[in-house]
Amino acid sequence: MAKPIVALCYDFDKTLSTTDMQNYTFIPALGMTPAEFWGAVTKFCNRTGMEKILAYMYMMIHYANKKGIKMDKEFLMSCGKDIKYFPGVTHWFKRINEYGESKGVKVEHYLISSGTKEIVEGCSIAKEFTELFGCEYYFNHNGDAVWPKYAMNYTQKTQFIFRVAKGVSDIKDDDSVNRKTSKYRVPYTNIIYIGDGMTDTASMTLVRRNGGKAIAVYSDESPNEEIKQMYTDGRVNFICKADYTSGSDIEKVIQLLIDSVSLNNELAKKEESLLKK
């Protein structure tokens, strides 16, 4: 019997990083504050009726051009170098992988973000993910970002849960992800979604309804009312402080969930052995 896989699916902004990824380097390069940039995005949405994710992607190009910044992939990736993470994040992946290995479980990490994929690709933890899913730009023959290649809003995140379960990472492959199957590369029971708020609820609800687990993280000393309500409404199984250091609550929860997958796999192997006799 193959080694079971546990897929940890993460939001990025305010889940792993301390704020929106554009706030660290990209927005200051425009000569703006985060409040000014995101305020301009909101006004643009209200004026045009444009969907918010498409609007922020457009406004990134608009202000970069206005500032005379060549918004190519190299520049965007450079904006990922100064991202700050919650405590323990940089060592989290190695620890969790090793724990899974000790239990006979393969752990995979997937990023499912409405942020800018090219920025994430330049950050220090990009290499830790099996796949990075996020908003992407189309770059013209001069290398300039001119149009959204892919825009992922909050409900569109859910399709990537299906992709993780079925092992279909190519976003152009709609056929495989929509085809009915009874055999999943990663059973939904082995999928864990980690996010920080209401923008993650569609993904959290999908995972939970199919037998997986959802965790909401918070950055303050205690969870705010929104996080508490998510738990009360049954949208998440656990709420934990965004502290990924060794021995933290979220590490203990993930270890317990890995233990559960390991135990179920051992029971399945024993059952299979008995049936062969």
C-alpha cells in the first residue's frame, strides 16, 4: 500500500505573512502607503464595478506605469524578498515534513492565494510548496505585465482544492479536474486548509464537508469576533494563534491530524492483509 499523503493548503496574506504581500516592497516602490493603494483600489471598484481581484491587478499595472517602474517578472519576484512571516514559518515546513515521515506519511504543502503569484515566487519559502496557485500576469514580448493571465478570487480558490485532491496542477486542464472519479491522489479526509478569515470560508467549508479539516489562524493575543463566529458557525474545526514555532498549538493540531491519517492507514493495511488470507 502506498504511503498516504497529507496535503496542507494555505492562504498566504495574514496566514503565513504578517500582512498583504504587496505592502512590503511593491506599494512603497510606488511612493504610496498601503492605505493609499488599497483605498484607491476600493474607489476604482466602486466607480467601475470591477471585481476586486481584477481591480487590484489592474491598479498594480496602472501605478507602476505612472511611476515609470518596469513591472516585469523580475521586479515582481524582487518584491517577495522582504516579506515578513509569523513566528516559526521559515522552519515550519521542514519540521512538519519530518514529523510526517516519522509517522509513515508524506506531507505536501500547497499555496492557494488571491495574492500575486510572481511575488510569492520570489519569497524565501516559495521552494517549500509542491504547487503555488495564485493570481498571475501575462507578460508581453518586452516582458511587461499587461493583462491578468489568471485571477483567483475567494470562491475560485475552491477549484484548487479539487486540483489538489485529483493531482491536477495544470490550470489549463479543465477536463481532468471536472471528470468524475472515485480514486483521488489525496483523499479529502487528508486535506487540511489553513486560512485567516472570511475570504477563506468557501475553501474551508468545501474541505470540511468532504471530511477534511480547516484551521483559522489569528494574529492578535486572542481571536477576534470574526474568527470566533467562524468556529461557532462550524466553518472551521480549530482556531489557533498564527504562531508556527515548535510546540505551538497549530503544530500540535497538525501533528494530531497526521497521527490520525497514519493510524487509519495502518488499520487499512491490516484489513487488506486479513482479506488476503
